[in-house]
Amino acid sequence: MTDLGIVIVNWNTRELLRRCLETVFASTGAVTVEVIVVDNASSDGSAAMVAEAFPQAHLIANGDNLGYPKANNQGLRALGFAESGGTPTEQAPRYAILLNPDTELPPDALAEMTAYMDAHPDVGVAGPKLVLPDGSLDLACRRSMPSPEVAFFHFSRLSRLFPQSRVFARYNLTFLDENQTSEVDSVVGAFMMVRAACIATVGMLDEMFFMYGEDLDWAKRIKEAGWRVMYYPAVEVKHVKRAASSKSKRAQFEFKRAFLLFYRKHYRQQTPLTTHLAVMAGIALMGGPRLWPEVFTNR
């Protein structure tokens, strides 16, 4: 059985993808790896580059941009995981890793992450410490769920005013030591390692999302199924961040839309009416007129 199945979804980040794949295939340690690259109709020659420079990777070249969760699910199916959970095929790896093309791995990252997961069978999801090109922490690599209260403290900037507060700073958990292994609600899909048994139990990513929010949703479902989600900073990975999404107006819109989808899926039913109306008003203001048709239907 393969140890790791790595799914990399790419859209117009050819040179970053090249560097990412170089670091993946330069990884050391006694782990076996299968790499799936799903290209979402890039126009920069990314797919051709992968086919020519990395024939050991399995390439799926889409004719359209299917979005992040749908493309990742393509990769997971190619690895042998079942569409809606259930027993994976014999070819499926022990762990799946969702990896962004704008990441660079140190040589021992894959072996160390695998060793950590092997040593902690109650951990369903783990993510490393992600650092930006300037060396600072990518705050998204360890998060709480964006409940109405947590999201309010974040968008009202109370979390920035009180970054050490365990009440106000829950969104990015800035009160935690960035070098301490911690149980969290979610890690980020830029590097998200998931146990095969979790996928068999809860299924794949929710394709209701186009991008953003699907990693939080996956982590929430996995955690509710009884596994722990861990931030593991002993492994440090470079993350350029938003290398593709910064070029896309749709990505900026989908970031805001994800809050609406996530709230409706996980929090609407237990939210009092007055709080619900405040949440809808906040999302409407943040999302702008383009999002209003979705905000004001099926309230």
C-alpha cells in the first residue's frame, strides 16, 4: 500500500508548480508517494510542463476550471477513494495530502508528517507550520471554526486589537505559540494531511463550495466523526499564498460566498433570529451586490 497520495490542484501557477513538484520528488525518507496533478484549464502551459518535466506524476487536465474541491475530488478518486465515503480500493494510500502548487517542502516533510500520523492514530487531520516568503507565519494554517461569534470578533478587528485573547483571537488562534503542537479546529488546504479512514467515514470535499471553506467543512465533519485535528509545527513549509487566487476576481467573490455557504450548512439552524439577521446583514455588506441574490433567498 502506498503511504501518501498527494493531490495538487493548479490554475496558472506553472513555475510555482514546477518548484513545488521538484521539492515533492526530492523528499527523503522511507515513504512511498503517488502524486496527482489536476490542472483546471490553465492558460500558461502548466499541464504541458507537468507532462514533460514530471512524467512520474499522474496528470488530469481539465477543459474547464472546475474549482478547488471538485478538482481535488477528481484527484482523490484517481487515488482510489470512494465518492461518498465507504471502503477505498486496495490501491488507495494510507493518507491523502491536499497540497497547493505555491508551496515548497523541505526534504524531510513527508516522512516527518507520516511518522507523526502513524504515532497518533486518533489524529485524522494534520497540517504543518506554513511560513510566508518573508518568514512570517501564515495565520491560516491553524484555525477555529468561523462561528458567528468568532467571525464577528475577526471582522470587527477585535482579534487584531487583542491578539493574545482566547476570546477575541480565536479565528487565527494567535494566542497560541506558533512553535507548539496544538489541537485545533482546522488546518488549511494548502497542506492538509488526511487519514484514509476519515475519507471512508465522511466522504470527500463538499463541491457546494467553489473554493475556500471546503477545507474547514472537511475538518469539521472529520472532527465531529471523532478524530482530532492537529497543527504540527515541527515541519515547516513555505507558502507563497494566493498565487493563483489573486489573479481571479471570481476567487475574491468565492471567498466571501464561502462564509454564507458555511454558515448556512453548519450554524443557521441553531442561530437565534436576531443573530441570524445580523449575520446576513454582515455577509451582504461584505459580499456586495453580486452576493445579494444568494443572501436574500432561502434566508
